[in-house]
Amino acid sequence: MVVKIAVIALYAAMIIVIGVIGLKKTRSFSDFFLGGGNVGPWMTAFSYGTAYFSAVLFIGFAGKIGWGFGFSGMWIALFNGLIGVLGVWWIMGWKIKQMSVQYKVATMSEFLEKRYNSPFLKLLAALSIFVFLIPYSTAVFMGLSYLFTSNFGIEYWHALAFMGMFTGIYLVLGGYKSMAMIDVIFGVIMVVGVVVLFFATTAKGGGMAAISSKLTAINPKLTEAVGPPGLWPLFALIFLTSVAPFAMPQLVQKFYAIKDKRSVRIGMVASTFFALLIGGVAYYIGSTTRIFMSPEGTPAAFDGAKPLFDRLMPELLTNVIPESLSVLILLLILSASMSTLAALVLISSSSFAKDFYNGFINKTLEDKKLTQLMRATSGFFILLSVLLAYMNVNTIVTILGVSWGAIGSVFLGPFVWGLFGSEKIANKYGAISSAFLGLGACLILAATGMSSPEAGTIGMMVSLAVNPLVSLAVPVKK
């Protein structure tokens, strides 16, 4: 316990030092939000990867999906890497950077306004980002707090308060400058951590063959290509987590900040390898919860005989991983989550400060005051997320499904068609219709009882289909 506390203290000190360094290098809104638009390939690759994967993956998704789907959950990791990372970088990376320069924009909301000549679309985008990224940030705080509760025996709200304060200090200081520098360190910790996690868990289970045999004995479908819940639920999880990144503001922002086309090529390879490794190990470890977790052996992870999905992985990591390695695994998940939180907070605060306040309330706000407003809004967003996490309203997977599904439904049709489509097949009527109908489909289906990943998948499909259909049917008058 003393070693863990000492390592976490050193880790915290390192992050605060880098935050102070970032503060000294931050002289403008562009520095705070985009690192000056001159960030190299390795920083961008690690920043993208660590923003994609967080405690939501290791705690919420790996536990619930691993328990339910078994080995077939690793299809999600494969498609996340090939579509959500490789596909996004290859198809959209440089195009997004060119767009940001061509339209002279710093946010997705600004791009939608200029591309479609629609201030209303900018307002809709800004409000959607702020509202629907809060649940995502909440889910990350929940995952981290469960992990700290299992490792240190502290109360849930104590862990929440610590993580909220810690995140606020390091991010509010330096913004993207701090984030880009530290994401490389976070990424290295994550790579080393998942390799150790893979071998430690496999050894504990008697080898991969023994783990496979034990899962087959529990339920033969846990080792088949499609796990017990079936093909459609698996497809929905794959689609939601692999296609949404094409229009997730916190991931798209990485390309606004990247340096040049060469950086895109290098970053694409690095981030794809990173995603396949991190995601593959996470879902593999999640499948072993069926073997290591039980109401008798790990009662904290169960409510009677019913598994508490958000508690499975924290308890597994506490009880299965050797004490000598547990601090590294703690750093692994902490690193993943800190970067994701930083990305979410930056994007959400910019949606209010840059897109809403500076875009509609005070269009002459000077750069220095805009940066100060970004810092203040970042702190408020963190506070709001922590308060919602304290309420502990639902499972992490459900919360993330609503967040990603809603954001993807609002932005996928307008953003993807806006980048690649002509005015004829992507105009403001099509964009606004696709955002509203996609979001409406997602929220209505979720409200009627459909699982959030399934509702989000359908909403995103609606968003993609509606923009060209409405644009062709209702052309913009010249």
C-alpha cells in the first residue's frame, strides 16, 4: 500500500510539473486548445489513442462485454483498430487538417457553420457537444473511482473528489500543450501495462488453452465467433465504437492540431498498432472475469448471484494481478483515463467558450479573455461530471452508449458528408435534418428500452442516410 501511494504521488507530481511547463508555453487560445496547430506525429498518435481508450474500456466495457460475450468481444477491438483508428486516419486525417486551414476554424461547430452557411447548425453542434459529452466524462470518473476504491479501500466519493481536483489542476494549467506532452508518457505506460497484464492474467489462468477450456465448460458460446447475446448486439457494439470516431469532436480535434501530411502517415501506423494492442488485451482480460470472479470468491463484484459489471474488472485487477505488478496496472488505467478526460474537457469547454459565447454572445472577445474563459469552463465541466458520477445513475456501458450514440447521431451525417460531399448532396437542410432525425431516433429508441449501443447504432445510420437524401430532395436556392 505504501509503495502504491508513493508511486501515485510521484505520478501526480510529474503531471503537475508538465502542466506548469504547458502553462508557460500557452500564450493564446490556439496554444491552449490546439497546441499552436503544430503537434508532431508521435504526440498526436498517442494523444488520439489515449483519448480513445480509458477507464471506460478497461473497467466498464471489458468487464460487461467480456462477461457476456467471451472471446467474441475481441472483434470489437479488431474493428476499433482497423476502422475507428486506421480508417479515420487514412480517410479523414489530412482532409480534416486541410479543412481547418481552408475554413480557418478551430472547432467542429465552426466548420459546420461555414461549410453549410448555417449559424443554427453551429449552435446545435455546440449545445450537443456540451450536453452529451458530460455523460462520457462521468463514465470515466466512475471507472477510475471504482478502481481506486478497490485498490486503496477508500470511499467512492473520496476517490471522485481526488480525481476531479487532480484533473482540473493539470488541464486548466496548460491545456493541449500539457496534454500532448504527457500523452506520450501515458501511452508508453499503457503499452507496458497491457503487456504485463496479458502475461500475468494468462499465467494465473494456466495458459490460453486452459482459459479457453474453462470458458467452454461454462458456456461453449463464450469461445465461439459470436458470443451468447447474439450477432446484432455484437454488431451494434462494433458499429458504435468503430464508426462514431469519424465524427467524435474530441478525436477529430487531434487532426486540427497535427503538423503536416507526413505526421499523419506516421501517426496512422503508430496509433493503429496502439489501438489493436490496448483494445485486444482489454477485451481478452474481460473475458476471463467468468473464470476468476464468483459471488463466493469476490463478493464485492456481485449483488447476490448477479454480477455488478462496473465492479468486475477492478476486483479482478485487485485479486488476480500480483501485488508487485498492481501499481503498474493502476497507472495503466489512470493514464488512459486522464488523457480521455483532458480531451473531453477541452472539447466541451470550447463548445461553450468558443462556439457559443464567442460565437453568439460576444463576438469581439479578445484572445486572452477567451483563453481565461476556456480555463474557467473546463473547471465547471469537471465539477459537473464529478457530481453526476457521484449520483451513480447507471452502468458505464449504458452511459457511454448514450453519449457516443447521441454525439455520433448528431455529427456523423453532417460532418462526413460535409467533408467529402458537394453542395448538391450535402446542404444545410440535409445536415440539419440528419442531425435532428439521427438524434431523435437514438434517444427515442433508448427511451423505449432498446440498449444504448443498439439505439446509437440506428441513430448513426439514420444520420448518415438522411443528409444526402434530404439535400437532393430540397436543394438550396442560389
